[in-house]
Amino acid sequence: MTTGIIAEYNPFHNGHKYQINKIKEKFNSPIICVMSGNFVQRGDMAVFNKWQRAEMAIKGGASLVLELPTVFAVSSAENFAAGAVRLLSSLGIVDNLCFGAETADQTLLTTLSQALTQPAIASEFQKNLKQGLPYALALSNAINKILRIDKNILSAPNNILGIEYLKAINQYKLPLQPYIITRKEAQHHDQTISGEIASATAIRNFLTSPTTNLASISKVIPSTSQTIIKNLLQHSPAIPSVENLAQQLFYFLRTATSLTLQDIPYISEGLEHKLHKAAGTATTIEQLLSNVKSKRYPLTRLKRILIHCLLQTSKKDFHNFNTIGPQYARILAFDDTGRDLIKTSKKTATIPLISKPTKFINSNDIFQHQLSPLQKMLAIDIKATDIYNLSQNKPSGADFVTSPLYCT
């Protein structure tokens, strides 16, 4: 028996360690984690790169960490969830999916996931999205029009992801048994640190503070992660930020044609004109976002758009990727048990497991147009790493020279 987790580990903290310990108590099985790469679902750069965070996860109790391709990682909750569960299932060895949620009522989340497939609710949900409502509010309003549900249930981000995991499992008829691990203490966006468990948001705020002091967050991060983070901060104290790429983004937004901007995922209904105008006067990314955000375009959506501007993802490719699903499983880190899982999965998986991208694409290919869907998807991951490293003034090509980490 093998259990799957979908995570971002941005960074890996005691709440994540708690979840892994609970899974091991319940199933006593190895854990495979599908994790966002260098960019995360809210449209931000991860505080540490994908290999560093994967190492934290292995030393925190996971056996194998795979990268969720960037096109799914930097996407809506629906696409993020569907891409991740399809990747896990495609390995052919994962039995269970465990996920954190603010509620322990799995029956309720299952009911809500099934409700989303009802034509009336699905239609209302899409209508709400087109009117510009944020994802959670669009979902809540659509369901509450027919079902009487506590709105707090539908405003909690992990509940929403849980609903989307359950919906995707049902939609794609995946042989995954879902289980909820109720979140302990800190909620998703809590800003304060108290006790031994804090939200990733609060931890990131401390890490990005000009007066970063690892001792102040040591009680909420496992000792194994502390060791890794301490070493990383000593060698590279600056945390990656999209703000560091403001000049590149402003150049693109100021010089791109309307047609070019219209072809970026999530840009619609004249937003390209607002972005072009705002980029002409803003001097920081924060200022740009502040000038463009609205009820129709919340910050998370705008931040994802900026990432796709940097990646130059096309709507056609983005739609196709979300239709066909992940085309590979990129190995980031593993332990001895993970090595055995890799060997087994190579016999059962319906997609290739990738440890060396050069077997599928080289550094020249990523700029070509005649690529297979797998190569296109992988090229975007490689570009994402190069852009991430550009924000720290590091050279490109890390994906071609960095091997999966073996952790003892």
C-alpha cells in the first residue's frame, strides 16, 4: 500500500510533519508527494527551490517527491487538483490520497464535489466566474443557491482543494481512496506564530523580513528543515521574488501587442489593456497589481497571469495540457524506499518517470516550436527554473545539471 500527498511545502513546517506522522500512524505505508516546483499555486515564487524543498520533505518523512508540472502548479484550484491527482494515479502504485482540510467531514466534502457536477450548479458556478467573482465565492454562491451550506466551509482554501481533489477522482474515475487529515491549530493564512504549528504564510513573512531571524521560527519548523534552511540562508540570504523581475515584466507588458497579451492564460475581457496601461506608469510589481486588481481580477489571478507572461504560456497549450493531463513524473528527491517505489512504478506507470530531462529534451529544443506535448510541458518547467534563478542572478540550465536528490 502506498499513500499520496499533494503539497507545496513552501516551506516544510511542523504542520506538514504532523500530517505525515498521522498518515504513517494510519497506514504504515510509504508516502509519495506531488509538489509544486519553483512557482506555487498563488502565483508566487517558492521561498526555496524545488530540490531544496523536496529534500526537506524526504527528511520530514516522505519517501519520494515528484514535481507537479508548472502549468498545473500555477493554475486554478480545479486545474491544480486535477493535474496532481492524475499524476499520482498514473504511477499505478498509489492507493490512497491524504489531504489536509479545515473540516473533518469528508462526507460533506464528497457531497459538495458531487454537487459541482450537477448541470445547474456547474452552470451557475461558471456564470459566477465569468462575472469576475473569486473562485471560492463563485463556488459558494453556486452551491448555496441549491444547497444550504455553511459559507465558512466553502471559504477555507484547503476545503476547496479537497473538494476539487474529490471531484477529479470521480471525474477521471481514478482508483484513489481519499482520506482527510484535519489541519491542526494554525489556519492557512494565519499571520502570527504561536505554539508549535504556524501557517506557511506566517513563516514566509518571517523569512522575507529584512530582519530574518531563524531562531524566531525554529519552534514551528522541524529540526531537519531548520538545518537545510540555515545553510541556505548563509549562502544566499535573499529570498526569490517576482519583484526582482519587475524590469523584465514591464518590458514585456509595455511592448507586447494586444493579441500577444490576449493569448496569455487567464487574460480576458480587455484586461490586456489595463495591464498595458498600468505597466506604463508602475515602477514596482506591487504597484502594478494594486492598480489592476478588482473584484473581477483578484490578486492571485493577476499574479498567476504575470508568471505566465514570464513563461509566455499560450492559451492553446494551457488548455491542451489541462485536457491531456501530466505527461511525465519528474523525480526531485527520494530515499531508499523511494528508490524501490521508482523501480516498481517504472513497470506500472502510464507516463515516463524522468530523472534526466536530456533524455527527452535538450537546451536548444526548449525554444523550438515543433515539440511534442511532453516536450512542451517539460520546456515550461525548465523555463520556470531559469526564470526563478534569474531572480537571484544565477545562471540558467539548472534542470539539466541537477540530479534527483538521494537522501539517506
